[in-house]
Amino acid sequence: MIEKYNEAYESIVRAVYDNYPFFDKKELDNFKRLVDLFNLKISSIRTDEDFFKLLNTFFKKIGNSHTRLGKYPGRRYYKPLNYVVKEQDDKYYLLYRNNPLGEIISVDGVPPKKIHQFAQRLVPGASNYVNAVTLPWVLTSSSKKPAIVKLDRDNQKQTLKIIRSKIIEPNRKDQIGYRLINKEICYIKLGTFTYDDQDSKEINEFLSKSKAAGINKLILDLRGNLGGNSRTAEKITQRLIDKKIKAGSVAYRDGISDPLKIRAQSREIEPQAPSLKFKTVVIVDSYCLSSCEIFISGLKYNGLAYLIGEKTGGGSGNPKKVTIPFGDKDFDIYISTWRFYHNNGTELESRGINPDLLVGNDIFKKQDVQLRAAINFLK
């Protein structure tokens, strides 16, 4: 059993060493020390569950949002449908279809903050991103048993028994939408940059028709967009510019023999006719990551958009998927292969992008505060 863990761990270390874009010798030396430290921990592992817990901690220590553990044997999680957890003023609230039900006292007998803090220790990345993406863990379990949620609702204690279901990927159609706000402003919701050619065609047609109707103001709502295909994101940028722009640069490994041999490449985007220039506001939050942030960076640092909302997640790595043999099974890991830099030379990883206007949402207000701020800015 120990041999299985050692072999898998050695394969992970080699994969990271061969692909990860180490910034300098200090970062490489820190990685080597981390490897030695966890080598000692591997010898005490007796179960697969403990092994994968240790790997989560290992990747957390590396500290890169896109270098992480993927699917592995026995990984199954369940959570309630249509229920979400929101944190506000250091308190945790249960919402059903966006309607607040009350402050959470405990879930399965455990305070929500304790569950949240445990999950945060397993996810790499910037603190605001980690805080956001681990909130669902408050209701999530590896067991199918219903969640027993104790609430404080208007000073009245209440206990809910909520069915948990297997976690499924969100429906792409629920993440993409477009409409007219009024006669001056058009609105596009892009909750992902993983969508098909038909979606892309419809978005382009909507932009073209809006422009033809004399609409010159655009709201791009990117909240919850964890990224996807950077080329898909570029296609939208191409319609919003009338000349070539520089949209940051990336530094990536130049071969596997020397882990410190790095090559830089500028990312340039050419316009696609006909150009559709809008006065643009982009709504952002801490979930915005990866190709979504590259898209945001290209707009912000070329003066093409005004950002409203919350600081973005801070992570882009063009991750490579590596399958690791594990006895008669296998599991996946993801390894960053580049580092992204804004036009001003600042690295994106762990820093994120600050909005021009910081606006947080209030779960107790019926209206969308961030969307309202975007509309008011464009008036």
C-alpha cells in the first residue's frame, strides 16, 4: 500500500518539476523543501482518503490557483439543490432561490464558520477567491444524508432537514443571457467562457442589432465566471476594439530540462470587423478567474471598460491535466504552465484585479446593487 502512495507522489513531483513555471531559484528551492517535507508525511499514510487529503494540503502549500488535485477515486460530494450560503458581516446565511431564510447556526451540528475554515485550508489561491469558492462547502458532504441546518430567523430558532443531491455541473444555458436594459443600455451575462459556436453567434448578433438600434452602452456581467476558453473570450474583445491591442503577456517554460528557463510572449488581439464600440461597464466578483481575468485585464488596461463590483479571484495558469497511475486506478492533477502579467507588468496570480468602483451586494436588498450601480454609471 505504501509503495502505491510513494509511486504516485513521485509522479506528481516529477510532473510539477517538468511543467510548472518557477519564478526564480528561490521559488524552486522552496518547492524542493516542500517535496522533502511531504515525503516524510507519505510514510505515515495508511488509507486512500488520508492520501488525497495530504495531496490537497500539498497543493495548497504550492499556492497556485491552477495547480491542484483533480478527480480521484472515491471523490463524491452531495449538496442541496437551489440552496446557497452567503457570508455577510462575518455571519452565514442560508438562501433558497436567492431568498434569505435566516442566519445559519450550525450544519449537521457544526458551526458554519468552522466548516468554511476547514475547506479554505484545502483550496489554493488568493484569499478572496478561496473564501468565495469554498462557501458551498458549508452545505456539502461526502454523505448523501440530508443536511440538518439550524437557523436563527427573526430571533426564532428553526431546524431544516434538506435533501442533498449529487453535485452536477451548471447548465451552460443558465450561465449565458442577454437583454436590453432600456433604450440606451444592452446587457450580456457571461457566467462562463466555455460555450459553443451557437452561443457565440447569438452574442455577436445581439451586439450587432443593439448597435444598429443606436445603443452605445454595454454592461458585461461576468460574476461567477471561473474562466474557460481564452480564445472564446478573445472573440468578444475583437468585436469591441477598432485597433490592435496588447492584452498582457505570459511567461512559460521553455522545455523541461531547465525548470528556470522561461520564455515571455506578448498577447495581442486584432479587431474583427465590423467594430462595435460601446461605453462599457464590466461587473466583476471574486469568482472571476483564469481566462475571465485575462479578458478583464485586456479591457481595463486598454481603457476599454470601467469595472464595478468586487476584486477578482487572481489566477491564470493555462493548466495542463496530468493523469497519475494509482495502483489499478488513476487520478488527475492540474499544473499551471504559465504566469500572466498585465500591461503594467504586475502579475495576476494571487493579486486579482481591483474594480474601479467597489460595490458589494447586500443579500437583504431585493434589487441587484451591483447591476444598479452599473446602470447608474452609464446614465
